[in-house]
Amino acid sequence: MTLRVGIAGLGTVGGGVVKLLAAQAGLITARAGQEIKVTAVSARSRRDRGFSLDGFTWHDGPVALAADPDVDVVVELIGGSDGPAKALAEAAIAAGKPVVTANKAMLAMHGPELAALAEARGVTIAYEAAVAGGIPVIKVLREGLAGNGVSRVAGILNGTCNYILTTMREEGRDFADVLADAQKLGYAEADPSFDVDGIDAAHKLAILAGLAFGARIDFAALHIEGIRRISDLDISFAQELGYRIKLLGIAERKEDGISLRVHPAMVPLSRPLATVDGVFNAVQLEGDFSGPVFLRGRGAGEGPTASAVVADLVDIARGVRIPVWGQAATSLAPARVLPMAAHEGAYFLRLMVVDQPGVLADVTAILRDHGISLESMLQNGRKPGESVPIVLVTHETSEAAVNGALARIAKLPSVLEEPALIRIEP
Amino acid sequence: MTLRVGIAGLGTVGGGVVKLLAAQAGLITARAGQEIKVTAVSARSRRDRGFSLDGFTWHDGPVALAADPDVDVVVELIGGSDGPAKALAEAAIAAGKPVVTANKAMLAMHGPELAALAEARGVTIAYEAAVAGGIPVIKVLREGLAGNGVSRVAGILNGTCNYILTTMREEGRDFADVLADAQKLGYAEADPSFDVDGIDAAHKLAILAGLAFGARIDFAALHIEGIRRISDLDISFAQELGYRIKLLGIAERKEDGISLRVHPAMVPLSRPLATVDGVFNAVQLEGDFSGPVFLRGRGAGEGPTASAVVADLVDIARGVRIPVWGQAATSLAPARVLPMAAHEGAYFLRLMVVDQPGVLADVTAILRDHGISLESMLQNGRKPGESVPIVLVTHETSEAAVNGALARIAKLPSVLEEPALIRIEP
């Protein structure tokens, strides 16, 4: 018996899948109970990719690949929420073939609808590779924690941002400088906005939240901030205060809805997420019976992502059929996503002020007016008449109160720049 | 549709499963695609356990439970490698019913044979709860990393030992003192040897190794050391040298066989395992494509273990049928387990010596004779004529060389106690 695989998209991940299936053929046959073999491929060009395409049927278009009678399962590695990727997934489902995909954008935007199509047709969509690469977080959440109500998911979901933040801290360099280097090294794209503006992490968070809460997530409802505004000054203050700055994706169940947000956060050094550095990803899950479960591994790259795609193929070969979202797609409830203004937590605020008498009195009076109390205040060094940073760490308060106070503080004549705000995540 | 569950053993875990299934009935039905309901139980006595047994059929013996026509799946929570637990598993399999178990001893001793019986009968044995409680490590290894050759598994697999070692370090107390407290708190058994002598961790390691390497593991071939001989002195030297002492279970694929060992180890503070404290468990897996995958969570207790049992029940309800050991039980190869003398690594050695001229010359001459070179040497304070500790950290060397050298060193008149040896794990 052979499971015949058609792969659309032969970039880094597609090549990795071809290589992995060839390198581990014996082991995979033993584990899957049948041979798993690539029979057909499709890509934008037939250029040399460093591995042979001999023995694979070539298709010019992905939809033709889906229709190939020698293809039992379709691996979609084209990318993009719509266009050819979605057309391929729909064609495969219509042909009664399971789909394996690494496409977080497509799942975040169209996951429930595609799942409903697939379930109506009796096939599955598998997407372990879409979130956190080599970490089997989809499997852990959907199967390993199936007995739990999940109250919170928090993760470092974008390796590019984590690499940039780690390098800024370790080398004391600023964002633009490190980004330029990351682009040269291939850790960041020429157009880095998908990564550094938090969109990629948000796609992954939307998928995890849908699974964790059995909910339909409206992607437009997520609060998304990237890391462009993180300064080396904030990184060194974080160090001084016992935090690390990480771009986190957080999904939390609250009394009146779900909080869904991607933003830089101050993470206390004692927390497992704080020490996940470089290109590593990590996810912390809170189950009501399991307690906290923390996972850490490589979030991207040829090997880890291919490992995830092949795990899905082995599942399919083993006959595993689990609902795409952990429950029938038609049973997913629309999530009530809370507005960011309703967020409550502690805040790190940094002001650049003229070092002159009375500034602090003005700032603290405004905070008092908005009901915000301080846990600590930090001002390093004195430069009378010049610009100095003041750091304020608040007790738990509401985002609405902080926004109100900052709008007034920003208008004080002695405050020289837009204040910096970084949420503290316990 | 209903999956009808019979539970044998109503201790902490059994009670947890009854409570979890009741508390999350709606969520589990949605996820499993059918109701999962306890219909029958069996235990040593009908004493009050804080939850009602109304509605469950009571069986005096586990084998009768397996035969109950209203039971579709048997949950074995009796414990013990043989006796009633094994009789129950065999009876359930013979009756064509899947078995869910938390019994690491039974799986470590009889796993492959039971799996062969189960596979011949077309049923499964599920055992997520047998290793690391709330961490779905069986699923991650057997399914999530199915495309990988696994080269190494290293874990903190016994919460009792980790709690004792953590408390010794944090409170500067000695082993016996902390153990007595742990017994009072219920973290350690009245007879603690299963935990503190490393047997429990070794059972779990044998299971992980069998899965990782597709091998039949001869439990008697494991090297097992516990934590009784760890002194507060070693813990403070570890601190000084940048290590934490952890009881690790390690399975490594080497060129000529498999290394399988449970022993206290010095773990560099920069490694994820070093900062896993208290009753938490953690496992580090090395896949050849995935790279390192690190998992951390609660290793024991009512909630986490019940979460693991219920995940297995949900899998069964969903129709998931994966070979017990990740490949056909009949295809498991006998593992060639390397003798501990063949181990190579760096060592922490602590001698208690009379502080007098010439001691160090004698010791270093012996090390030289055995080809052992030192990375560092530590002697804090001086007490001429009195007993002082000397710590030696070696470069990579062989266990055989270290044993040879220590046998001679122990006989030096100036060496007052049996030298302490703790392996350093990178």
C-alpha cells in the first residue's frame, strides 16, 4: 500500500518534505503502516532546486495537481490566504482528497469555511506546519488537551521578531540595524512587514484561539502591534527591571469574551517564555485540568516545517481523522472578541522629558486623575535642562485609563516624544 | 452514540477521571463526536471517595469489569507491573476492548508483549498518563515527531525527586530532612524508594526509549541511580559552577547501541531542563528534522493525569488507532543497550580530604595515569589539618577511566569519604 502525495509549491518547505520522505522512507513506512511517496509536484518554475524531480509528474497548475488520479493527498505549500492556495484546497476537497497545508494566512482567514467543506466531503485538512514549525502544538492542543477547557494560550510565534529582539538585547543595537542584518542573513524578508508588524504571529494566534476555544475567529477583531517601535532604551530598562521584551500572541478567555492580541510584552525573567531566544518559538497553554503546558522548539526552516508536514501525512496514512478544528466545523461558535480598551494589566511606560523641576508632579497628577497607581518609577542619571527618560511601572489598571492618561501626558510641554507603552504579561 | 468506560482503581487518578468526565461532558462530547461516560468501576473498597458512585456498576474484581457488556473501553489505574493490572489488561484485550492505562511499570516490563496481544486482537493500548502526567509527550513523540529519527530523549520524569532537589537548593537543607517534609506533604510515599532511587523515572524512560527508537527495551539493562547521595554541599558547588542538579532520564542513540540511564546530573543553567523546578516534569527530544523540542508541565496529580487519561479516551472515541509503540509491535527490534562503563562525558567529582600539602599532587597524578584532564578545580577556604572539600571538573572522558581513578583516589589516606561523582550533561 502506498499513500501518494502531490506537492504544490517547491520552496524551502516543499523541498524539505521531498528530502525528508526520501531520507526516512524505511522508518516512515514502518510507522505509517504504508509507504508515503511523492508522485506529483507543481511549482512556479522548473528551475533547479538542488534535488531531482525525476519520477514526479509535473503539473503546471495546482488545480491540475489536485485532479491527478495518482495523487491521494495534496500538500499545499503555495501560501497566501486566497488565490491559488485556496483554489487548490477547494479543488482537493471537491475531489475527496485530504489537504496538508502550512498556510496560516488561509486558515486564519478561511479556516472554518474550508473545514466545513472538507467535513461535508469526508476529508480532513491538516495544518501542523502552519503554527510554530517543529513544535507539534496543533496536536497538543487539539488532541493532547482534548479533555481540558483552555483558558489561555500565549506564544512566541514569529522567529524573525524573536531573533531581532534577542539580537538587539545581546548586542545593544537598534531595530533598523538588526533588521537590515536579518535581511542579509535570510532571517527576514525584503519586505519584512508581515513579520515585524505582527501579522504572521496574528495568523497563528487566530488558529490557536479557534482551536482552544472551539470558536470562529474574526481575524479583523485581533489587536495587532509589531516590534518596529521597540527601542534599545526599552530593552535595557527591561533588563534592569527583570523583564525580557518578547512579541507575544495571547488568547485569553475572560468572563465576557475573548481577548486576542499580538503585541510586544514585558515578560518576567522567571517565566518560561522569557528565556526563549533567537529563532525559537514557544507556546504556553493553560488547561483547567492539565495545568500549564509549555512547548518550545524551532518555529521555521526546512527541517522543522517538513517534520510537521510529514507528521500530518503519517496521521493520514494511519487513518487518523480528527475534526479540523477539534469539533465539527458547523458547531464552532462565533467568538466574542473584547476590544483592546477593555484590557486590564500592568504597564511599562517610558517618557522622554526635559529634566526640570515639576515634570514628575505633572505626570503623577495626570495618572492620579485616571486612577492609575504606580508600582515603581525609574530615572537614571540627571541632565538638568536636557532630555532624560523616565520609566513608570503601573499596578494593574485598564488600557482605557492608560490611553486617557498618555494622551494628556503627551501634551505636556516638558514631554518631548510620543510616550512608549509596553504591556507587562505575568 | 456513547463510549462506555469501565475504570479499575479509584485512587487519585481514577477519581480525577470520574470528575473530569462529569465536569466537561459537553465539551468532550463535541470534541470526541460522542458521549464518553463511565458505566462501571472496580476498586479495593467501596469507601467514600468524595464523589458518588451512583449510576456505575460495581465490580469486585477488575477481570469482571473487563467482561462487563456495558463497558467498551477499560481504564486500568490499579498499578504494578504484574498481578491484577496485567490480568485486567489481558482480559480486556481478549474481550476485544481497548485499554487506557497510567501504568508505567507494566508498560516498561511488558509493553511489547501486551502490544503484540492487542494488535493481534485489533485493539489499542493507550498510555499518555504513564509518562509525565499532563505533558502529552507520548503523542508528541509517537505522532508529532513521526517523520524524525530521534537521537536523544532527556527528561525530568519524577516530580518527587525534582521537588526534593529544588527544595534542598532553595532552602539549603539536606536530603533526609526534605524527604521527611515531602512525606508529610504527600509529595513522597511512606516508602519513597520507587521515586528517590530512580525506579519510577526509569520505567518512564524505558517507555520513551522504546517509542523513540522503535525498540524492545530490556528494563534490566538500564543504569539507574537515585538522589539519596546528593549532598547540600554538591548542590552549592553546582550553584557556584553554573549548574543545577537534576535527576535525569536519558536515552541516546550512539554509534554502537543505545545509552539508557537514570542518574543525577549537573545541567548548565542555560539549558531549558535546568530551570524546571518543584514538582514539574520536562522532556527534551532531539529529532533529526524537527530539531530540539522541549516540553514542560505538571508530571503528576489528579488533574494532569486525568487530563492524559481523557485525551486517550477522546482519541479512542474519535476512532484514532495508532500502533501502541508507533510501529507494529512485532517489528520492534531488540535494543542493544550500552554498558554504563562505555559512557563518555564530563564529570563533577567531589573529594573530602585532609587539608595538608601533597594531597592534590597525589590526586592529580592518579587522574593523569587514567588519562583524565581537568577543566577546573575548586577548593573553598583553608582549614589546615581538617577535612575540606575539593571539587574537580573533568573534560570529556570515559566512565571506565573515572571509575578506575576514583577507586585509587578513595584509597589515599588523605581522602576521608567515598568520593562523590555527578555526571555533567550538556
